[in-house]
Amino acid sequence: MENTIQILLLTALSLGAVMALQRLGGLSDAPGVTAPQAAPFIGGAAPGTHAWQRFHVRYYTMTLLFVAFEMEMMFMYPWAVVFVEEGIKALVEMGMFLAILTIGIIYGWREGIFAWE
Amino acid sequence: MSLIVGLPALLALLLIGLWAAAALDTAIGRLIVGRPVGMAATDPLRAVVADYLRQRTDTEAPDHLNWLLAPGYYFLLAVVGLALVPFAPDQSLIALDTSVVLWGAAEAVVVVAVFLHGWSPNAPFPLIGAYRYVAIGLPVMLLSMFVLIAASIPAQSLDLRAVVESQRGLWNVIRQPLGLPLFLAVVMSLTLRGPFDYADSADLAGGTSAEDGGPRWIAWQTARAAMLVAACAIAATAFLGGYLGPVLPGWLWLSLKTLAVMVAVVLLTHLVPRMPVAQMLTLIWIVLLPIAFLDLLIAGLGAL
Amino acid sequence: MGMSWARAFAASGPPPVFAAIGAGGLQRAEELHGTLRLQRSPRQAAILLVLGEIAPDLLPFLQRLHDHLPHPRATIWHRATPPGDWTDPVQATADGLERTLTDLWRSILSGDRASEPDFLPDKPPNEWRGVGPHGQGGKGMMGGTPYGRPMAMTDDDLRDGLSLDAYSAPFGPFLPMLPPGLILDLTLQGDVIQSATATRPPCPQPGSDDRPGDAIARLMRVMDMPALALRRTRDGLPPAMGIAMLRRAIPDGLGRARDGTDVRDRLDRWRDKDAPQADDGTRLSDLLPGLEWHEAMIVLNSFQPDRIRAICARSGPEGGDEDDKDGNRDAPAHAPPDHGGHQHHDMTGPAA
């Protein structure tokens, strides 16, 4: 409970400090941001459309592999704590688990999921 | 430890760390160019004050709230990381017995903070930087998890305080020699630097920060430097024995080791080029991740 | 002077500068990287440094760039002639640039010199009114011009045929990672280039072609090695160790031109100080489509100024074969008349 309160306090202080840093800064007598000033910077030319779009995410297949490894982490945290007690058995178990996931990486590599397709 | 003592200490450490990070970056950059170091200690301060006195610009129809908050998220994650670092036996601001897990979570959320920072301005370069960073930021987190779990094995605990104590005999950097080099890659990715800077890079005219002017620019760069301090302090704790050391007080040892890691990171930033994303993605999954497995194996066999 | 302590402290540091490079300014820009604080984006700059002659067709772009800088701001002309209607231009002589810069920085921070106002009128790029249920300025999901601009529309992807949004925009002519003066009309799906045409070729840079050290430095800067890019060994090149690292980070076979050389081959020629290669008829459409943004920037920076100028000159929007050999047309001849305005860029983009 005490930790939670401390983290919440740090959250409030950090967010507050950084927001204040941005809000209080800047010219007090500066004119407001005008339309030409607000146009996105692409080197002096003017874009035809807004930048927000249905962006083509090229790596979404990679993220599936990533999720598999993140699940593995759930298992690994407690495993690290009991490793020394369990000894060689824990090592073999984790070795088997990682071997299976490695097959996933090799398969994904063969399918070209790390290329920017 | 109580916040009344801890918070000012954390703040002091953070401010000194921020200044050291900026000065180091400037000084090492100049040394590599072959120019005199000059006023490297104060030049970053001048630049900060100058930017602070300038107009804060906006873009067309941005996501105002997230643009304002994204540097705050990033800064917060750095502060939480620093608060977990023990600076004397059993002394850290947040006394959590699963601090490795909390730091891992903070690392993962960095991807969200950087993405929001690039998404918010509604401009092409920040947007491309934001999406691209996710592709690299995610798998780099795996490296971090593996090497930090390897560091927790001899401690039989997920508490950074226990991780330091477990290094009384031998530091992890010697016991698990692959851990620290891999973690340096993680630090560069967390702080958007050099070979792992896929968010704020030169090929995108500054990427997610291309539209940041004046106070916005300072806020983001401050958060980035704070993350460098935090991640280097974690590296010093997990691999270089944290506060352990003879004669000098523990907090000074921790600071010196943090500074040493920072020098290494800044040097790598300047000396290693960034490869295209597809090559980096392959490198992380096919080369670096197996090396992380090996690190885990070495740590496991060593602990038996 | 009524300068506050903070302003005086800020003014004692180097001014943040954004360089807009015109004809003949590239070589000087390379020297200035070592002495000035050149920023990557105008948002972080206080002083716009116009370096080299700006052709009349580039002036509207320069004005739009100028308006991006936050206040207080100012412009300096160096090796460039300001147009007659530019109010109170500051010009810097060959060896007086740094002096002029610091004086100007001091005077805009103290308020002795007023910040330069916008050139362009303060109105949204397109008419829009908040009609439609979400104030989007049009009917339905895709219609209208919210906040003065339309949204990107879908198109089929070059690689996987997925129909996501295609983002078309003219990039340049004053982007630090593109050859100065080049206006590149790109259609992107995500960060992958679908089609590329040069609506305006880069400015001529006489004398830059026999400076391989500068060419390697530009490539290093794009790949984020800015400090090594400035260091020169006795043979005028960046350190050999840095070049070797750079070479290793470049994928084999990237950016193959019609003469069969890729980026690595061209880097090797610079390193060995071979004579610049003859033009081989390569077009942007041979090089860029299908490349991700970072790769594309590496490829564009792997040619000497004259060669990239020739490549761009034959990669115009008409795309015909008729001007295959002509890479040396004069700078202002090529921009279509609609580039001064905002609203002419229709959403369909160039056909892929």
C-alpha cells in the first residue's frame, strides 16, 4: 500500500512538473500560432492531406511473435526466483520452452516476417 | 525509506544526472569531432534557457492533450526507474520486492510514450518515426527482460536490492559477461540514441520531435535525458554491483558507475551508424536474442 | 540594454540555426556544420540561414519555411541575394557570418529587433466549415476538409496489395536530408515509398563533385553519425574506422543504379577517391519505389550532387523518355506553376 501511494505521488509530481514546464515556458508576449506556422514541416512544401491515416504497419506479424515471448516472461519471473532451489530441472524446463519458441522465430524468419513487407 | 528524505535526494540525483548527461553528450561529441571541449558544461544550459524563452508552436489539429502529456509519461517512467535503484543496503525510495518486474513494465510503456509523442502532432515525420519505433522498441524489450532475469537468478529474488547484495562476491558483469553489452543496446533504444534511434532520427528531420519547438522541445529532451540517467543507474545496479565498493560511500560508488555506463552509451551513440529497420529487426531476433538466451544459460549454470 | 539575466545568458550561447540551402551553398553548409548549431527542423531554430542563391520558383517555399520558425526569429542571407521585396534583409559577408549571427541572435532575444512576421496570410489552407455530424466540414466518413485539409484516401499497396491509406505529399526543397532544392513528390504507404517523381531537380552545386569527404559526411549524417562526419583525417575523408562501420550498416545491393553499382560500391569509390561516375540514365523510379524511408534517404545521399541532379531531372512528373540525357537544365525552369498555392494538390496523387 505504501509503495502504491509513493508511485501515485511520483506520477502526480512528474506529470505536473512536465506539464508546468511546457505551460509556463514560451514567450508571454508571443502572438498566437498562425495557420502558416501550424502547417506541418515537410521542407517548405505544403502537404495535400492530413498526416493521420490508416497507417500501413509492416511489422504486425512480428508483433504476434512478440506476444508469444511476452507470455513466456510471465512464466520466467517466478522461475528466476525458484531457479536455485529447483536446480537442473528448472534449467531443462526453461530450455525446452525456449527451444519451442526458437522454432517459432526460425519459422517466422523463413516466412520473412522481419523483412519490411 | 520515507519520502521526506528520499524525494529531495531523488530530485538532486536527477538534476545532477540530467546536467551530466547533457554535458557528456556535448563534450564527447566535440572530442570526436576533434574540437576543443570549451564550454560543454554550460552550453546545454544556455540552449535550454534560450528555448524556454521562445514561442511554443502547434500544428494543425493536433492531439493537444497527448502532445502535452507524452514527455510527462516518458519522464515519469524514468523517475520510477530511478526510485527503484538502491543507493545503500536496503535503501531505495520505492521499497518493492518485485522491482525488476516494475522496471520491466516501465520499459515497455516507453514504447507507448514515444508513440504518443509522434502521433500527437498530426505531421508526417513524427508519425513515421512513431510507428517505426514500435517495431524496434518491442523486441528490444525482450533483450532487457532476459538479461535482467539472468541477473536475478543468483539473487533468487526479483528485488534490485537483493540483486546488488548477490554481487558482493563477484559482479554480474564478470559472472554474466553478455548481460551488460546487451543492456547497453536496450539503454540506447529506451533513450532514442544512435544505432537504435528509430524515432527521433536525422533521416526524418528529428522524427517524433520534428514539430517540437521551444518549451515542448525542452520537455521532451529533458525526459529523454532523465531516461538515460535512470537506465544507466539500473545498468550499474544490475551488472556493476550498484553501491558496492570500498572506502567511498555507497551513493558515490553508484553515481560513478552510472556515469561510467553513461560514457559508454554516449560513445556508442556517436560511433555506431543506424541500419535500416528490416536489418535491425533481423539482427535483434536472429542474433541478439539468441545471445540473450546464452546469457541466461550462463547465468543458470553459474548459479547451480 | 534592458535584457534580463536569463536573456543575456541565453544570448551568450550559439544561436540555433536552420539552413535553407540554394544553388552553390552545399559546400559552405558542410563547413558550417562544424562551427554553427545547425538544427534538423525549423521548429528548433531561431535564425533562418539562407545559404546560396534561391531561384525565383523556390521563394514561395522559402516563405512557407520561414513561417514555421517560432518567435522570435530572423533571417540571414549568406552568399545569397535577397529578393527586392524582402523587408530589411540581413546579409552576411563571407568571413563575417558568425559575427552577424551572434549580433542578430542578441538583438532578437533582447527585443531590439522585432521578430519577423509571417509571409503567408493567417487562414486555413482550404475553406472548411463545420458541417457534418462531427464538424468535419463535409458529409460522410471521408468527405470534406477538416481543419482545412482533406484526409488521405485508400490505395493498393505495392508489396502486399493491402488497401490502406496512401499518403501523397511533396517533400522538400529545404529538407536537411534531401539534396537541396529537390522537390520530391512521394506516395507513401506507411513508411514505404510507392511512387516517386521529382517535380523540381536539386539546385546546381558547382565544385561539390570532387569532394568525396563531404559526400561521405552527408551519408554519415543521415545515418546519425554527426560527430564522425565532421572529423577529417589527413586525406580529407572521415576516419576509416567510421567509414567501415558505415559500410557494414548499409545492406548489400541497396539502391542499385542502371550501371550496376549499389550504395556500397559508390561509397567505396568515394573512399578510394575514384573519379565521379558518368551518368547512366538511372531514374528515381528505378531506385526508390518499394524502399522504406530510411533506405530511401540512404540511397538519395549515395550520389554526388551532379549525378542526383541528373537522375532527378529525368524523373519529372511527365515521366517520358524524351529528355533522357539532359541533366543540366537551369534551376528555375521546371516547377509547375501551382506549387505556390496550397490547395492544388489533389488527393489521388501520381499514379503508382
